[in-house]
Amino acid sequence: MKKQKYFLVLLIFSLIFSSGYAFAADDKDDSGEVFELGEIVVSGRSEVISRVATVQTIDSEEIELNDSDNVAEALDNMVGLTVSTGTKNEGNLNVRGFNQRYVPIFYDGIPWYIPYDGYVDPSEISTGNVSRITLTKGAPSSLYGANTMGGVINIVSRKPTEAFEGSLDLSITKDQYRASLNLGSLIGKFYFMGGLSGMDFDNYRMSDDYSPVPESAEDGHYRENSDRKSLTKSLKIGFMPAKGHEYAIGFHSTKSEKGWAPNVYPDQSVRYWRFPEWEKSTYYFVGNTRITDGLSAKVRIYHDEYYNVLDAFKDSTQTSTKFHSTYDDYTNGASFVLRTDYINNNILSFSYHYKDDIHREQFKPGLPWENYETKTYSYGLEDSISITDNIGLVAGLNYDVQEPIFANGGALRDDDDALNGVVGVTVSLSPDAELHVSAAKKTRFPTQKELYSSYLDDDRLANPNLKKEQSYNYEIGISSAVPLKGSVGMSLYYSDVTDLINDTTKTIDGDDGPENWEYTDNIGKASLKGLELSYGTMYFDKHDIQVVYAYTDAKNESPERTSDFISSVPIHQLRISDRIIFNDKLSLYAKARYEKGQKEDIGWDEPQWIEMDDYWVFDLKGSFNYNEYVQVSLSIQNIFDENYSTSYGFPREGRTFVFGMKANF
């Protein structure tokens, strides 16, 4: 493996310095505000790989329209994706029954996650400097690398297009404010883009319909310990010496402090915890080199740091501490994508990804630090073929390796590997209708936490011999224009998941005889199938109406299961919106969302499944363009003050009035 890394580094610098300065005529980027170096897979209708799977994209205009101040809020407007907020006061994603461990998040093509457990809070990612967010489901490209079992989310930042440009966004409610400032400049071959985003809000207001539970930690009105402060900073400096050559260095950093709102039901796990420090910073180099007219290479080198402090208190007074846990993690990584179109109507790509994840933790001050290290490698090959003007084919393979390096001095298992693949076909049935069919085999390696953790109280066994999970994903979809200025889309999908990592028990001999211990093993099996529908029309004058619906049938089919349910997956999801543009000055945006059928296991010693209450939430936003540079808006979120929860025991915000202002210059 060391020889491979040395070869990669040599190849990177050879490409940069040997061909990066073969000057050609200056060619200004025509991609608008999108930082295209942030893409792993090239987007666009001409690219077959972006058409053989269900790919959804939301741009900065939609983000602004929906008052989405962070990525979790932006993603919550996508069909087939749900965001539940519960323990940790974090947004937890679920895509077609796959939780966030199975759907990695990339920021400008760089993995954005926590090395130890594979999660990251998407509500910590500000949208202040985001140009677009792309979600690929079912059969993402092999070029994304390892652990893309349930799909991929890539967030792409902004890039300047003028000699001087900027934007200022303000959002104010009774108890909170958010602000975002971006400044950029493109002069000749050089550009820079910098941004600051911040939020500061007290405990959020609950619905007046909430009734306090006897002996509950929550008495209503304002949600206990739900406050948050955060500051996000970003900067990138780019250089475009010639057409087809672009290089950028930069960083993206978020620091926050937040509370954990306790579960409102006293028979559940009621925690009085806080993150007094939560920090994540990424430093990177990204470069694209056109070696010849038909051959290009894209390189990423990055260093990512994650640091947090968790304080656990004994009661709501937050005066007596149970523990003071610290994580101090970092990742060094690199990726390389070589792309050629030497063969007519054929794009062949090769990718290499490398990550070295280091996790360090201390349970209490004075105790020794625990240390873990894992390396992951991925080699990908993908061919995208335009067979005819109407038929496209994609076939890809990637070989992934997980190499345990250090486990706090404990036993290490052998390397684990996986061969994954994707194949897809797209057929243009007419100029306005397209069919796609895809199949993929995808895997996920266990996280360091799943392999080695005995949890906070050492009340369970670690299992360093866990195997990878795997899934076979199948999909068929169609999109078409329809009469009355409309368009429709439909996708049917099925995923067969095996070797799921689940909790079980193991009997071992103790000092007082046999004892039952909990531990984690590959005993699970699941089936995930469903339907997604979308319809849009501009038939009615000045109206843009959108309707999306998702049906998800997620079943636990493990041999020793006690139920068929999978947690946190709504069966029915509906989104309806209408944007009314009265004139150049005034517009109105109304939307509604509905969810039903989500199950949660609330039992302790034995499973106890309940179905969450279904709910409707309605929002309304009016916008006024004062001039071409300044816009003001007033939003009413949760108009009817619905008392609803996306996770059992964690009620969400009640009716909220939001005043917003945006200035472009």
C-alpha cells in the first residue's frame, strides 16, 4: 500500500507541474456560480451517468426560496429523503430506508463525516456559500469510492463570475438570528471566494398544542436545552492558467455550541447533555488538468479535523457532571480521477481514493486517551457509452479495501475488501420523455465505533470481526412532458440488503457464572422497496405548482427478528408547493408536507414498537423585490402551529415568523 501512495503523490505533482502551464487562450468559466472543481461526477444532460439513476438537484435559488439556512433543511425538501431531529439535537437523514451511514456526504467532493461513527450533523453545514446540492440514489457512480450503499450527497460551493461580487443574507425571528456574507472576485486567471455564516438562537418555541407529560423534563412553551450558536468560515483561492486547467486551495470551518433537548417522556432515555465545543475544519487542494484534448485528470488532497467536547449532567440544573468526553479526530485523504474521451461516444474514467482516519477520545479528564486508526482505499473504473443518439449505457466497477491499523492496542482483524459495480441504461423515448434502468451492488464497511466500542459504561462487548454490509439495488424510472405545460416523473426501486449490523446477545462465563452481554454482529437482512412520483405544471397563469410523493416499504427480514419494522422510515411522504409570481416585485410561495407511517422502537429490555403520529405542516412566504439588488421577505413557518415530532419524544418548532433580507452586489 505504501508504494501505491508514493506513486499517487508522484503522479499528482507530475500532472500539475508538467502540463498545468501549457498556456492556451484565456477562457472564462461559463458554469455560472457553480464551483465545478467540487464535482466528482460531471453533471449535465449530456452525461449518461447522471441519467441512469435518480438524481435530484437543488440550486441556490431553491435553497433561498425555502429559507433553508443549513443543508439538513435544504435536503428535507427532496422526495424520498426525510430528516428526523432527535437525540443530540442533530438532523438525521434517511434515503429510501437507508440512514446516514449508508449515504455519505461530500463537500466539494471531499468526504464530510466523523471518522469514529460515520455520522455528521448536516444541520451544521451552512448553505451560505452553497451553489447546489445533488442527491444520487440507488446506483451512484463507481467514481465516488467506498461506502455508497444507499446513495451519495454532494454539496458544491460557489465560484465568482465577476470582478467583484457579494451577497448578504439576514434572517430574524423573535428568538434567533442568522446571517451570511459572501465576497468574491474573478480577475483574469485568478479568483477568490470567501464567506462567513453565523447563527445564534435560544431555545425554540414549541406549539401551543403541546401538553406537558407528567414528570417530564419538558414543560412546554420553549424547548429545553435546544439552543445553538455556530460560525462557519470558508475561503478558496483559484488559478486558471489555461483552458482545461484550474487549481484551487481553500478551507471550510464550522465551530458551534449546542444543547441536547431531553426526551419529553420520562420512561425514555432523558439526557441533560451539551456540546460546549463542536468544531470541524477541512483544508484542501483541488486541481483539474487537461493533459491532452481527450484526457484530463482531477486531483484532491485534503486534511480534515474534528474536535468536540460533550458534557453529560445528572439533572436539568447542569451543575453536577457525569462525564466530560472529548473527541480529537483527523483524516488525511486524497483522490484522483482520470477521464478520457479518445474513443468516439465513449467516456472512460479511472478513480483512486485514499483515507486515513484517526480517532482519539478521552472519557474524563485525567483518564488515558484511546486511539484508533483505519485506512480505506478504493479503485474505480467506469465506462459511459452513447450507443446511439437515444440510448446510453454505463458500466462501472470499484474495488474497496478497509485496513485496520490500530485499535487502542487491541486485536486487529484482517483487511476486508469488496468488489462493487453499477450498470445502467437510459433510453430517450421522445424529445421530452426518457426511461432509465439501473442495477448496482454496493457495500459499507463497519465504522470504528461498530468494531471497537463497548459504549460509555463498558456494558457491551466489542466485535472487531464485523464484516461489511452489502446491498443489491435495482431501479426503473421514467420522466416525460405531459399536456397542460406539465411534467411527470416516476421511479420504482428495490434494495436487497444482507449482513446488516445489528445488536444481539452473547453468553460468556463470568466470575458468578454465565452472563449475557450485548454485542454487535452481522445478523441482519432487510428489503427496501418503494415508489416515487413527481408532477409539475405551469398551466395556470403565474403559478408554478409542484407535487411529489414517496411510498417506502422497509422491512426487517432478519432470521431472528422480533418484528418486521425498520426505525425512522415514514411509509408515506407528500410535498406540495405553489409559487405565485404576481409581477417583477411581488411573489408568494406556499408549501405543505405530510408524513405518515413512521415506526419507532421505544422498548428497553424488549422491543416495543409504536407508530408515530402523522402530521401536516404548512408554510407561507411572501417576497418583495425592492430593486434588482435587494429583496425582503416574511415567512410564516408551521402556520397552523402543528404539534409534531420527527423522532419519538422530540417535538419540533411551533408557529414561527421569519423576517428575511437579501442584498446582492
